Amino acid sequence: MDIKTNSFKTALTALSIAAASIFSASTSFAATQNEVQIFAADFEGVDDNLYGASYTRYLDTVKGNSGAYLINPYLQRVSSVSGSYANVDGIDFFSLGSTYYLNKEWMIDISGTHSRNDIGSVDNDNTNIDFRVGFNLTREWQIGAGLNYTHSSIEGRFDDVIVDDSESDTAALAFTRYTTVGKSGTGWDLMAQYVAGDADVIETSARYFFSPQLSVGGAYSYVNAPSGFDDIQTASVEVDYWFNEQFSVKASYETDIDSDVTADVALLSASYRF
């Protein structure tokens, strides 16, 4: 996959300039409640690159003087609301989410994504909503369950044929998370989720924090598709580095496993808390 297209190199240059700019700022610890992120992704086989931005508002202060910067909101049980927008090849992607900690044990999380694709005279809409409730058995170990709702619709005219169809599916899900990361900011963060629907989905990830600033993670996803469709397996690797407790850059690469279709994805992002 060639990730050195002109537009993608422009994104890399812009993020590098931002990194140099903010790295030169003061590195004293700051109490933050806002986070903005910009990201760019290159999809193999797609002429255009994806560009987007997100914003998160933390409902309490995220402290940067202990733990691991990336997951401090989770370690400190800080509630938040977030939203994002991205576009690739004329397809708009919107997302909204909220994570609320009732106390140190109970968590409620709801997130949704919506995409709209206008292909000539055909409109295609897709919506995905996750609702999850989590409980911390200990400080390190969280378990939970929830529901996943999906809806897709297509409407318009295709080759002189009127198309008007939609379908919905609701599936149960279960998840768990175990982290050994403490005040020193080092250790493991492990996650797994299973969605039981028309297409069963298994997702796992493991991330190791070498320091509060640096972590490397890997993820694996398996979709057991219904009869007549191919199963999907993907694997990814990611490096996340924080110059200080406010500014970070992240690079990841995802690839299909055992598939005749190549759909590798390279992604670069930068985030800033203030």
C-alpha cells in the first residue's frame, strides 16, 4: 500500500509541525477538561484519504501527575461526552458518545455512529449504537454487558431500477477490561468484547505502557458472517506517544488476515488536552 500520496504527506507534515509547536510549550503538569483530536487515514484501494476531527469534554478534571496519560480518564473514572466528524470519498461519518461513572464501580456508556453516502441517485445510510453497562469488580478488573443496534437503508434509482430497502438488527454484547497500570504509569491494559448477532463479532486488544508517555498496542477482530458471506479477520498495531500530559501523536496500521480483498489502513492522529 502506498501511503505517500500528496494529500497524506500534507497531513503528516501538518501534524509534525503541530507536534514541534506544542512540544516546545511548558511541560508542567496541567489539570485538563477538554481534548481535541485531528486524524488522517489512508485506505488501500480508495483514491481519497479520510480526514476528521473529534472533541471530548471531561466532566471533571483529568489529572496528569500519575498513571498513564492515554488512559487516565479511565483510571481516574472521569465522565465525558464526545463527538466527531470524518469524510472520505464523499461519505460523511458522524459520531456521538458519553461515558458516565455513577461511582468508582458502575459505568454507563452509550455511543453511536452514522454514515451517509450519496452514490449518484442512490442514498445509503448506516447507523450503529452501542449501550453498555460496566462494573468494576476490583480497581483492575471491569466486566459488563449491553446491546448493539444497527440500521441500514438504501433508497433511490439504480440502472432504472427503483431501490427502497432497509434492515435493522439488535445484538447482545459482553465485554471485559483488565489493567495493571498504576500510579507509575507502566503495565498492561487488556480488553475483549463479544457481540452475538446475525454476524458474531469477537474483538480483543492488548496494550503495554513502557512509561506514562509511551505505549504499544495490538488488536484482533473476527467477524463470523452469516451463510453466504465471507468471514472477516483483521489485525492492527498501534504506537501512542505523549510529549507531555497534554499533547500526543499516534500511528497505527491495520490489515486483513486470510482475505482475497486487500483493505489495509494506515492512520495518524494528534490530540491535545487543555
